[in-house]
Amino acid sequence: MQPGRPLEFDPEVALDAAMTVFWQLGFEATSLPDLLKAMGLSKSSFYNAFGSKHQLFEACLERFRGRQVGRMREGLARAPSPLAFIRDMLLSNAAEARQEGPRRGCLIMNTATEFAGRDPAVAGLVSTAARDFAGMFRQAVEKAQVQGEIPASANPDVLAHYLLTTMAGLRTMVKAGLPADELEKVVALAVQALH
């Protein structure tokens, strides 16, 4: 039996390229030619490596979720305080409004809006990501409560979902074109509400 042909491309690089296209265009508006061009693949290599556009999209959502949760975990570990982490996370979501070029928002939140629950597999991935993001916020809230930055009487689950909802709203408003200084005022109010 002969071994399979080795891959002539880096799957990780190809996946990142695909994620960028989906993030900019959304699932429906992304065509196979868009993906092939961005990934530098032939049709046969694409199907052999990733199966289908839908399977590739699912892999991109998983990759995005993993990166975001990792970024949040690292941010919480190195922040001067849990409340500073929360503020920084919200501000980082508003920061895209200061950048040149198209505003992408959040791949997970964009997908939640685009699919609106009509695809069970994608809905499950979006739900898992939202749960993971909220879990990171809950950790930050609980640490902030221990350190006296947030009242001990506050419900960490409710605050975690409040922060997740605020983050999603910020990303949506970035895409809608709201100026960065307005978004930063929203962040200040959201953080103030935690005290």
C-alpha cells in the first residue's frame, strides 16, 4: 500500500485565509472561487483537505473560538486587575472603529446574525463560543469580587452575560459605523455599572 500524497500547502495557513474571507463576507456571500483564491488551492485539494464549504466554515468557527478564548485567558492572566481586564476586553472590541478598511465585527456574532439558528451545527458552534466567552467573563467577575472591585452580592452569571451582550453590541455597532469615541463612552458606562 502506498502512502497518501503529502499535502503541498500548510492547512493552518489555508484555514486562516478562509477564516478571513468568511469574516469579511459571511458564509452565504463567500463563493468557492473566493475561497480557492484566498487559500491558494485547487478545487481537488480543497475538497480533499476540507470536505466542503460548510465543513470548512465550521472549522473556521472553531479556530476563531479557540483563539478568542485563548486571548481572553491570556489577557485575564496578565491584567493588572480583573476589572482592568474587563475594561480592556470591551475597549478592544470597540477599537476596530479606529482602524482603516472594512469593519468585520466578530465572526461568531456575525454568524449568529446570519444563520439565525437555521443550521443546527452552526448554531451549536455559536452557542459553544458564546458560552466560552461568558465563562471567561464569569472568571473575571468572580476574581473582581474577591478583590473588592465588584460587589460580592452581584450574580456572576448575570454579569458575565451582561458583558457578553455588551461585547456583542459593541461589535455590531462597530460594523454599523458608530464612531470609536461613542463606543468608548458605552464601555465606560458598562464598566461603571459593575461597581
